[in-house]
Amino acid sequence: MSTKPPSLTERRKAATQLDIARAAAELFTEHGPDGTTAEDIALRAGVALRTFYRYFRSKQDAVAPLLAGGADRWRQSLAAAGPGSAVPTALERSIAEALSAHDEEAAEGLRWTRGLLRAAAEDPALRAVWYRVNQESEERLRAVVADLAGPGADPLDVRLTAAAATDAIRVALEAWAETDAPVRGEGAPAELAVRCLRELMGGMRLLGPAPGE
């Protein structure tokens, strides 16, 4: 099913939100959430404070687009595998690709995520944004998994698969953020997420054997 491309207004809105999110991430990394105000974020992003509050309810909420962007691209990549694809293989490949940091822009995105997760350890409101982003991603992922699995898939298996895949990425990123491991290679997010995925989905009927078995 085709989707209508975003309008120019929608693209501008998304770009402004991302600019604000990056400004918030920079300031949280530099000064921590407690040392950052909404006014600081608006000034760094080059927007009026009223513009900030038009898009975000709080300073912590401002980083949501940055945290959600990677998940959006991952789901699009997974959906591109198309119906009839082997679900475990498609999931593993898409997760490895999404977290592979194949260019400097992707590597920088992972570093921003690391900084935000470290800041979230001391800020309940920022943690709540992280959990909300993951929950929303999981809910959107169900439709993608259902399309890949086909009309005969058990809805509970689809739901479990979406939860397991989302948690594999979440746990991998959280574990990686607690270390100084690189963005690529051993101990990097891609390796950790694939490991988590295999562990979490080992017994699911929908998926069958895990890749490599």
C-alpha cells in the first residue's frame, strides 16, 4: 500500500523538530538535563521559545525525534523485505544494518543516543521519553511483522515478535551506553542487538529456527 509523501509544511515541521532535538541533545550532554532549560534549547536551535512549546511539552520531550528517527528508518528497511520473507532473517539483517554505523552520520547518531541514555540514568523524565519512544516503535512494528509473516500468522506471535525485536535494540543500546565500546565491531550496538534478538526470539513459533541454526 502506497503512502502519501509528506507535504512541504510537514517536512519543514519535521526539520524544525529535529533541529530542536539536536540542540537539546547537545545541551543535555554538555550540562545534563538539570543544567538545561527550555530557553537554552530554543536559543541553541535558533527558534523562539513559543516555537519550542508548539512542538514539545517539556525539555526532555524535545529529544524524542532524535531517539525515534533510527527506529523509523529501521522499520522502513524491514518493511522493504516484503511479504513472504523469512521473518528471523529479515529482522536480523535489518537490525544489523540499522545499527551498523556504516557512515559518520550514523555513527554520530549512536553517540548522541549514548549521551542521552547516560543522562537518562539520572533523570526520570528523560527515561520516560526513552521508554515511550520504544513503546510507540513496538506498536508500529506489529503491522510490519504481520505483513512479513503473512495472513496465517498468530496475532500473539506477531505481538511477541515485535516486542522481542524492539527490546533487543533497546537492551543492546542501554548496555552499550554503559560502556566505552566503539560504534563498530566487537561490543558495538549491532553485535549486541543481534545477540539479544537471537536470545529473545529462540522459541517463537512464528519465526521458526533462529538464523544460523
